[in-house]
Amino acid sequence: MTAPRAQLRPTSRGWATGITAATLLAFGWWATYPGVTGLGLALTALLACAVVGLLVPVPVTVRRTAKPPRVARLDDCVATVTVTNASTWLPVSARGVDLVDGVATEFPLPRLAPGQEVQAEVPIPTHRRGTVEFGPLVLFRSSLADLLRSRRSYGTFTSVVVEPRVLDAVGLPPGARRGHVGADERIEQGGTDLVGMREYTPGDDLRRVHWSTSARRGTLMVREDADPSAPHLTVLLDDRAASYTGEGFEEAVDVAASLLATAAHAASPGRVRTLSGSVDTESPVSPVGAGLDRAVLGQLSEVATVEGPVPAAHRALVGAPDVLAIVTGAGAELADLLLDATAAPAGVLLVVDEAPEALVAAREGVTVLRGPRAEDLVHGWRTVVAQ
């Protein structure tokens, strides 16, 4: 691997030395004063030594690891940076700065003896979702007599993916589709639905014997029931920048991820779509107890707000979901969103609002939950919706 290139910058003392050297050389040559010319040459040699000393790369190696490489928003995450002086005879004295998400962070670097190694932990900011890059390590050195200073990068970039938080929303409202194979009919209530009878065969559950029909026919008859399927959840995430203030959109994405994770945990079909259409993803049905699909979580980690108007929400919703959860901010106009929520058997509007007048309300048959944080909205979902 090629050595990193140093960036040299003269100090005020270096500028003064260079100007003085040039002046002495010019005057000594013009006036034929060997002593003045010699002094100019000495200063020039000093500058040359400073340049050569800083152009020679410092023999250090840099290793960095992040624990963990994927982290939920607001969780603790640190990067461990190990700096080793690979020289067998040359000590290293420099000031270190690590770049964390583009921000310079001071790296404590003592004077390293030959072969010495030092470790330091650099905190990684996790208040916003997305990919946080950190590195490389930048070493600042000063030359002899502080005439020049150099800046050289070591190591490589490493990244940490900050994912939305997944809070426990407990469950979803009952589904409204029959669960037997091939059916796409809708029912209004939970429970079981009798779809047929058949004769008893050995091994059938005796609790499913329909005794009155068996008595009339003189043979054991077994019920064939259809249970309502797991609810189909659609989360419509308002990604308009004008709908949110401060960290409101971060809280909204946390809510969306929490609801989708609840559906995944219950092996229910899920879908997430942003109002702008930048994200439109089906959450695959996993075995009961499984978490949210990593691909879906990855998309939610990178979703960002958009400026300007976006298409009306109802144009994007194809196929009526059982449960429609619309997540938005206090700055949004709710009339259109309420209209979309009424189209679903269970429509819920979750509003990130820093100063809510009421935490729970009902408008046009739609449950409206408000709260400043994702925890407040998920708590409202648990107590009002998932009953």
C-alpha cells in the first residue's frame, strides 16, 4: 500500500525564515558578501531539512473496529482505534485527530516509543439514522524549529449503520381476511368461520366434532373452520420535510419500524411506503417470533425527508389493508391523511407532536395518537389500538 501524501503548511516563523533567506541570498550575491550569502544558505538548508523531515512518512499503522457495526438509534456505540509505531528505532510525536461523520474529534496520542502501541475509544454519534463513517486518522506534526507543519491521513474509512429503534408495540388489531387457502374474502369480526363439514377420520381432533350434525346423520361429522388471518399492516410514512420540526422525523421512523417489527413478530404481512414513494417495500412474512427483515430495516435506516409537494397519499395505496397506520408530524395537514385512514377497516393516525393537546382522540372514525416521542406513540398504540 502506498504511503499517504503529506500536506505541508508553513508557519509564520517559516514564512519569516524563507523571506529572510531569500533576502540574504539576493543581497549577498549582489553585494558579493560571502558571509551574508552563507547565512542565507544556512537558512535555506534549515528549511530544506524541515521539508524532508515532514515528507518522510511516520512509520505507524492504524487499525480500527466498531462495536457493534449496526446499532439502534440513541444506543451507545464506540470505535476502537489502535495506533502502533512500526519503527524499531524512531519515536513518534504527533497530534491525532479522528474524523467522525465528517467532524474532527481529538484523538489522544502520546509520544510513541519504537514498537509501542496505544488504543483509544472514539464515541460514534447515533442521534440520527444512516451510515456514519469514521476515519481516517489524521496526524499533525511540526518540523524542526516549527518552521513547517504537516497533515497526513492514516488508516481507512470504516462505517457504522445506525438503524431506527424498534419498540414493543405488543400487537395489531384483528385481521379481516379469512385464513383458509385461496380465500380473499373479508369478515368484520374475529373468531372462526364455519366453511364446511366432512366425515370424521382417525386422528381428527375430537373437539372439532359437530355433535348436532353427527346426531342427525348418524355418523361423526367434523367442522372445517377458517380463522381470520393475521392482519395485513400497511405503514404510510410521511416523509415531507415541512411536516416535522427538530428530530421529529427520526421519531416517526422509529414508530414505523416498531409497527412493522410487531407485524413481523406475529408473522403478519406488512408493507411500508413513504408519502413521496421513495420507499415502497413489502415486509416478508417470517416465522412467528422472528424480527423485522434486515432489508426493510436497512431501507428505513437511509430514508430521508423530501422538500416540496408530493402526490396525494390515497393514490399510492393499492389494495385495501386491514390496518393502515399513517405516521406524520405536527406540521402536516391532516385532512387528506384522515381521508386515507378511513378507507381501511382499522385506520390509525400517529402524529409526532412536541406539544400535543390530547394524546388520544378520534376523528371521523379514525384513532389519532399524538406524542413528542416514539415511546409515547407506541405506548398509545399498545393501550388503545392493540387491545
